[in-house]
Amino acid sequence: MPPLARVTIHASQFPQNVRRDLLESLRTRQVNHKFHYDSVKQTGQWLALHQAFSPSRTDPDCAAAYDRSFAAAASRLRSRRVHVIGLGCGGGQKDTRLLKMLQAADRTAFYTPSDVSTAMVLVAQQAAGAVIPWEHCSPLVCDLGSMDDLPAALGALPVDNATRVITFFGMIPNFEPQVIMPKLAALLRPMDLLLFSANLAPGADYATGVQSILPLYDNALTREWLMTFLLDLGVASGDGDLSFCVEDDPAGNGLKRVAAYFCFLRSRAIHVDDDCLEFRPGERIRLFFSYRHTPELVRAMLGRHGIEVHGQWLAASGQEGVFLAGR
């Protein structure tokens, strides 16, 4: 690995904007998910729980579903040059498997790992660097939720005359659909391919399926990861209780999600520079949510935004699915 890495950082992750978003999270009592990936420590915690609980890491059939989707995407490509754009790249393991498959098919692959965390994009870049030349990686740090110029930001990257494959793995659970879907639709060009994964509710009954996966969230590793945000702000673990529940989407679209709330049992003041935010006993702050879908809900959601599903690959467990789509 070279001693230097060049990373592009979008204004959405400039310090003054991160501070604004942090204050908004505390004032509204609804934490922007990006603050759970802010530090090297949090990145390590997330990677550890992903390794322990993600079906793509623990279930060989789920991993195979991703590989089948990669092969299907590769078979639709006509260009010899392919630009893989990993939106919310995480550690880049899935993207790297796709890159390896493209390289094996004698295609020239380029990669843009994109995430809110600088540490995360560097981890993904390092993973990809074992498969493609280091100079073919162009990492981008940005906040998909707050930026309004994603097409321009990606268009400015130093990759020309390449077909784009956009991956959106494990991201849709942590965004309100009405926020992220218009941005994703605006990004897709007619020749682009979209590889999109969703956490699913297993079984025939949607509500029962969502309840059944609560242990994947209500566990020690996830609790430690989520609590780091509050602990780093000066909250003591004894200041309240962290609990998980299943709730209906407030937008009234029929979706359900797992949510994590910290309820304060005693008063606590949180200071962000010169700002002070007071939390009183009985007040709750939502630390996290994760939507669960069904294949039918995913296809309907994409279709409402002019995105057509070309194929789907579901894990036998029914907990995760990968969808290949495009305009």
C-alpha cells in the first residue's frame, strides 16, 4: 500500500456542516446515522458487529446471492472499462468481490468507495487495492443525506469513458425512503447499472418477520457501537436505558423498522462548543433505525422512481436480498 492516499471530501462533511448536523441531531432527538461512523473507534466497532451478525458474512447462501448478482451485472456490461461506485461502501468487501470478478473478465475496473467516514473509505480502498491498481481508486467522503449535488460530485471524478455500476449495499435500511430514493433516481444514467441490497423480513407474514430479527440488533456489539456516540459526548451509561423496538414508518407507507432509543433516567447536559443541550428524565433520543422490506416492497419502491428491477437474488433465510436494476 502506498504511503499516501488522495481522498476527496465533499462540503457536506466539512467541519462546520458536521457540527450543524450534530446540533440538529441533538435538538430533534433523532441522531443522524452518520455519527455512528465518525471515528476510527466507531468504524472498528461497526466492522466487528457486521462480521458477527450480517448475513452476507455469516450465511454462505447470502454471500452466494451477492456473487450471483455480480455475475448477472457483469454479463450485461458491454464496455471494457467499468467504474464501480460504492455508495455507503462500508469496509468494501462486497465491492471488492465485484471488482475481482470484473478483473477476471478482462475488464479495466475503477473504484470510488464513498462513505461519510474517512476511515471507512480508506478501509475500502485498501481492500480494493489488493484487486485493482491503487491509482484506479478515487475515494469520496460525503453525506448522501444532506448533499444535493451528488451527480455533479461523481461526475467530477477522474474516470472517463466507463460504464458505471453503482452499488447501494446495506444503505436503504437507514434512510427514510422519501429522502434517499429521489437522490438515487436522479443519479442513475440510462446506461448505469444499480446493485441494491435490502434487509428483508423473513417468512410469509411481514410483521412477524420483522419481530423475529430483533436479536440481530438487540445485542452487546450493537449496543456498544450505538452507545459510543453518547459516551463520547459525555453521557454516562448510567444516565439512562437503551432499548430496541419495532415501529411503523412515520411516513405511513406501510413499512416497519427496528429502532433504538436511549431514555434518560436523570438529567444530563451535553455541550457542543458554546451550545448546551439539556436532556431531562423521561426524554428519549432515537439513536438508530433500520427498515425491513419484502421483495415486493423493494420493487414497488424502485418502480415509483422510474427504476426497473432486472433481477433479484434472495438468501434462503429470507433475511437479505440483492436487486439488479437500472433505468
